Amino acid sequence: MTGLATDRLIKPHGGDLVDRRGERPPSLDSLECVTLTAREVSDLDLLACGALSPLQGFMGQVDYERVVEEMRLGSDLPWALPVCLAVERAPSGDEVALADERGRRLAVLEVQEVYEYDRAREAERCFGTTDDEHPGVARLLAQADHYVGGKVTVFERPEPEFPELAKDPAETRRTFAERGWRRVVGFQTRNPIHRAHEYLTKGALETVDGLLIHPLVGETKSDDVPAETRVECYRVLLEHYYPADRVVLSAFPAAMRYAGPREAIWHAICRKNYGCSHFIVGRDHAGVGSYYGTYDAQLIFDEFEPHELEIEPMFFEHAFFCRRCGQMATPKTCPHEAEAHVFLSGTKVRELLAEGQLPPEEFSRPEVAEVLIAAYRA
Ligand SMILES: [Zn+2]
């Protein structure tokens, strides 16, 4: 896919964009079938389109072991989280069909190996905890006993939840190239964007050519704000407050793992595949509960050599409106006391919205708050 125009963008992780889309094989109906969880279907879709380049399928044991222990693939390339397929028992044939929970066949996996794994060790290394209250750990502990590794060929992709926002890495790269962008910052989000996020995305955009707002729309915890409400918030925010020719809004079809620091690395590598040269890492990126320190997701980038990931993380502090400064600021840029800052807890914001009240304009854009109020009242 690499034309001259996209050559100016950052290269995919490992050098080439993987494409595991292919034809439905004639033998499909005779193959043993493995049913994937929603998270595994998300991973399969990311594999199909190259978002997980250089991975060509679910991980074999060498990659898995090194990723868990050293955050590297067998090839030494940095990689932060396992991308594995759990099965009850070894498949009988060399190939298996992969189906979603409705029984629709999506792909074929060439069975390269089947191996056992230690759930507690994976939880401790990747999530930093074995507490089954942690949603990522709970899912891991509930998985089947073996992993099956091998290349996938995907012939049926899940319908995107937001078709107009579905852009594969090849497409975002083409869009960036058409706009003449070379340096693009990616912003991962799974929450509505309030002024604080607007401030840091615009701060980042000041230093590069373009901004990719890339909300995660795969499976999240049930108490996160529903994807369709979030997407509507992004739309109204972009319409009213961002220059259209500097921003691309697209959905990132991954499922949340809630692995905090390791997921920040993983999210950055995925966005590199989408063509981002920079990636915003805020406080408690991909965290959940109080499992991770506020800045752990930023500090973990130090475990790699400078520029080894090639995509550059951009670290941001918590932002707020300061009445003394008369503008948005962070502890890095504002010397004033907390009393001067417009601060609302998440709980307070939810209370206001549920009562149909707009939060202060220094905290939320009214257009965004209106969308949230409507969603709370639905
Ligand atoms: Zn100030």
C-alpha cells in the first residue's frame, strides 16, 4: 500500500503494514470451529487490518513468554501485551475456523502450536496484580487453559459499530498523506472530552501537523459511558471547537484491557501502525480503580531506549481552568493555589448532568454537556 505520499509518515511497527484479510477457504465447513470472546474478536479485527503489525496472528509461545517477561517479541521488537487465543483443548486439525459468539465464521487460523500458560503470572506481570476484582484479571482468570498460536486469515470482519468512523491503518495513513501531514499525534480516549482533554490535544496539535482523535469503541466495562454517547460528544466538540482540516476522528476497534502502563505502550504501538508519530499519554492511561500510580503509564516508556518505539509519547499533567491565569493550565504552567482552579470530581459532574444542569463552561463545553444530559435522561 505504501505509495510515495505515505512514505513521509512514520513506518509501521516492524517496518511493514500487515494485511491478514483473505478469501473464505472452500474447506471452511469441514473445519473444527473455535468460538471467540468479544475481546478476541476485537483482536482478530486488529490483526486483519494491520493495527497489530508485525503480528500476523495469535501469539505463539516464544513471543508470549518474552512479551510477558520482557515486553518484547521473539524478534526483540518492543511489544507490551499478549495477543492470545485461549482454547479448552488442542484442535485436531492443522487449521481451525474462528467464529464469533453468534456462530458466524470470521477467519481461519493455521494452528502452529498449542501451549499452557500460567494465568497468575500473566496477571502479575501484565496487570501488576492478581486481584480478581480487576476487570482485565477477572477475564484472564476465567479463560480456557491453553493458548493456540498461529497466523490468521480473516474473510469476514465484524460490522463496525460506527461505519463512518471505521478507518483501517492503511486508510488513516492515506488520509494523513492526502492532507500533507507528516507528524501526527494520536489521542486515545474512552471518556467524553471535557476542557482538560481539549486543552492537551490542542497543546499537542500546536507542535505537529495533525491530530487523530481515536476513541476506543470496543468492549469496555459496563459502567464506562456508552460508545455512542461518547462519539456524539466528539462530533459536537470537533464541529464547534476544532479546525476540520487539522483533525481526523476515527474509531479504534480495540477492547479495553485495563492494563494501565503496559496498555499505554500497546496503545502507542497500535497508533504508530495507524500512522501517528506522536501519542498523548495522560495521567492514569488505561487504568482502572487504584491499581496503578498516577504517572506509571508515563514512566513505563523509560523502560525502552529513547526513540526505540519510534512513536514519541507526549506526557501531560491533569489540566484545569485557572481563574487567576484566566486560561486552561496544568501544575506545570500555573503557580496558583487550588482555590483558583475550576475543579469538579467525576461524581460531581455526573450529579450535575443527571439533574440536567450544565457544568461550568470552564469545565465542559455546553454542546458536549447537552449530549451527556440527554444521554443521562434517556
Ligand atoms: Zn493559575
